[in-house]
Amino acid sequence: MTTLYQNFIDGRFPPADPDTAIDVHNPATHELLARIPTAPEEEVNAAVEAARRAQPAWERTPAIQRAGHLRAIAAKVRQHKERLAEIITREQGKILGLARVEVDFTADYIDYMAEWARRIEGEVLTSDRAGESIFLTRRPIGVTVGILPWNFPFFLIARKMAPALITGNTIVVKPSEETPINAFEFARLVAETDLPAGVFNLVGGRGADVGAALCNHPEVGLISFTGSVGTGSTIMQAAGRNLTRVNLELGGKAPAIVLASANLDLAARAVVDSRVINTGQVCNCAERVYVERAVADEFTAKVVALMAATRYGDPMAEADLNMGPLVNQIGLDKVAAMVDRAREEGGEVVLGGRKADRPTGFHYEPTVITHCRADMEIMRKEIFGPVLPIQVVDSLDEAVALANDSEYGLTSSIFTQDLNAAMRACRDLRFGETYVNREHFEAMQGFHAGRRKSGIGGADGKHGLYEYTETHVVYMQHG
Ligand code: NAD
């Protein structure tokens, strides 16, 4: 009997309508895993209303007590680590080792945000008047909404919920319809803690109806969205009607620059790791390489050897894998079509370049494409698969100019042992993040924020926390 999950609204699980439920499949085996509800309009409204009712008391709860609630949730996540990791792997397709990292990181992230309880500070400002004090405080926005993608579905719950709750907001989360089971399991764990009803709510459904209904709701103060540029733009237009704040973490097309002065073994390893992690489906993944001519052949040979050694398969059935399948048929077809167009545009596929020959699973072969040029689609659009396009350049300046000539601006990297070149790249690369001599992956105490179409605002650390607050200034005239 297939499980039919229920929404989590105001601390309760209302009955789900099987007629409108969404099937969730395993991308490696295509087996039906579970069904999730589509929240009807009245349940979307009930979730926002529950969050609105719960918010004032939650805001008045001392921050250190709010932190205690967060820690209790983190502890639940740790207790159920193995089960949650298997759920993530089954519905999303990432390898089990990475799913375990995702669960650990989620629990650590919730604890990290809880640590801010005693550190959310205001300011006392100097007044122009005699006998006046000016206080600036940071206050919660009210009801927030978190709309999640499918690539790190479990961690993204924490990335939205933990900063929202520790700053005194309440939240309604909508997971991706591709990978919602982990979120419904998370809601069950939350329900086992004594978090007050309405502080955390979860509704299932597709973006165009349930997601849109949340984004159009006038009582929502902040929409925190992670996903594609197209959806980000649609959400921003919806938010415009009510002038709702948005925090948008969108796509990427991260450049990796490899100079002749690089440690080529380190560079090849880091670039490949940044390409195959989560089967290339990460916003910060190395998506295009600019390598200096003098080392282009040697570097490419190293990359091809590492990509060729990348093992892929069904992560629940096979051991020692580096990659699972892509998330769905649409993702697989998109990657295949991009590689075909890259060939037509003059790219040379030196490894892979095909859908894998396997009976099930949305697998694409690890692929390397050389002879790429700046005008090719594969160098400009997000691939979101295990495909690495390489372009040869003649200087650091050329590489930086090509890297910056992109509608995306999330992450970037530079590989060199030349300190001056590294510093120049850090100065000139117009991205939210630059990694020097290491793989692309952010830390929870950093600030993950994209430029250009990669987003508005950011997440993590102190700056990410403040995205969930607004300021209040008190001018107090006294004796
Ligand atoms: P997506 O935009 O298709 O969907 C994301 C979410 O938006 C889903 O929950 C979906 O149901 C919802 N949605 C769709 N239409 C909506 C609408 N009109 N109104 C409200 N909600 C709507 O993205 P995806 O395919 O799930 O995720 C992959 C994308 O996410 C990639 O582009 C990737 O780069 C990006 N991403 C970015 C970051 C980051 O931190 N910048 C992190 C992870 C993923």
C-alpha cells in the first residue's frame, strides 16, 4: 500500500485527497515511492493563517527558548539520519554518502542558526538632539514562505526555516513536487517536538497552483525561493502585486579558471569533483572551464581520466558510486539535447556524450567537451548534468572577461600558485563567491548570494540571518 502523506498545518495533519495527490518516483528504478497531497486553496490559506496567528507569541518567546525548539528538531533529524538519507537517495537519486552529508549538514545548520539566539544585536545611534536616544532593533518580518527545489531538498528546508524561526518569524514551506517525501517526513519529526502549532507548516503541491497561491497571498511578508531563474522571475512578479519581499537563490553557470601556474592535479580533481557531485545538479557546480593554452592538453587529459573513472548507477543497489541518475526524464533529455547542440556548434566530445545504456534510471555518461567557444549555448546556459565544457584562453584577463560575460553570477573559481594572479582574479571576478585552489562549495557561516540573474539577497551566516529581519528605529526623547 503506497503511503499518502498529509499536509502539516497548525500542528495538525488534515486528511489528504487521493484524487489530487502527486506520485513520487525513484529516478534510478522508476518505482512509485509515495504520494503527496496537493493543498487545495483553503488549506494554503489555512497554513498562512496559522502562521500569522502563531507569529506574535513566537516573536515574544525569548530567542534562547526559540533556539531550544530548533535544537530539539536538529536532534530528531540526527536520530533518524539513516532513514532520512535513504529517503533522499531514493527520491532524488544522489549517492547515499552525499545524502548522509546532507542530513548531517541540515542538523548542524539548524544548530548553527540556534547559536545566533544571543547574538542578534541592535544599535544605539548618536542623536542630533539633546536628551534623545535612538535605538535600532532588528525585528521579524512576520509570515515567511519557503519554496524549495529538488537538488538539496532536505537541507533547503533548514536553510529557510532555521533563520526564519530564530529571528521570530513563522513559516510555510512548499517542497518541490519532484522530491517532497523527505519534507513530509521532516514535518512528522517536527510534530513530535513541542514546537508551538502554526510556527512551521508544510503544504504539498505543484508550483503553478500551490506555489503561486502562497506567493500571491497578501499576508506573506517574505518569499524565500530557491530554484530556476524562470520561476524566480515569475515569483518576483507575483510578489510585486503585494510588494512582498523576495529572497531569490537562482541558477548558476560557475566558471573555473585554470592558469598555467596551477597545480594541475589539484585543479583537475577539484573541477571534476565540482562537476560530478549530485550528478552535476548543483547551483554552484563548475559548469564551464577556461584553461590557459600552455597547459590545456595536459589539464584536459587529467580531467578526461578522472571523468572516465566516475562510476554511476542506482545508489541504493550498487556500492562505491560517484553519481546517481539525473532527477527525471526532463532533466536527462535537456542535458542530452544540450550536448547534441554543442556538437553541432563545433564542440568536440572527447568523453561520453550519450545517455547511458542501462535498462532503468535517468543516467547520462560523464562527458567532456573541448573546442568550446564563448558563443556556444553549452558555455552560456546552465547544464545541470555531468558535462564539462572546456575553452582554451590566452591570458588571465581573457578568462576573467569571459567568466564575467554571463547572465549568471553565483560562484567562480581560480586555480593558480601565483598569488598576484589569484588576487587579481578575486578583485575582478563579478560573482557572489570565488574559490581559490579548491572545489566549489559554500560554508554555513559564509554568505551564499548570486549576482545578476543568479538571485537577489542571499543565505547563510549573519548576513543570511538578517534577510529574515526588518529594522525598527525608536527615537526616544527624555530628560
Ligand atoms: P524550479 O524553479 O523548477 O522549482 C523550484 C520550486 O518552485 C518548486 O518547489 C516548484 O514547485 C516551485 N514553483 C514552480 N513554479 C512556481 C510558481 N509559479 N510560483 C511559485 N512556486 C513555483 O527549480 P528546480 O528545477 O526545482 O531547481 C533547480 C534550479 O534551482 C537550478 O536552476 C539551480 O541552479 C537552482 N538552485 C539554486 C540554488 C542557489 O542557492 N542559488 C540552490 C539550489 C538550486
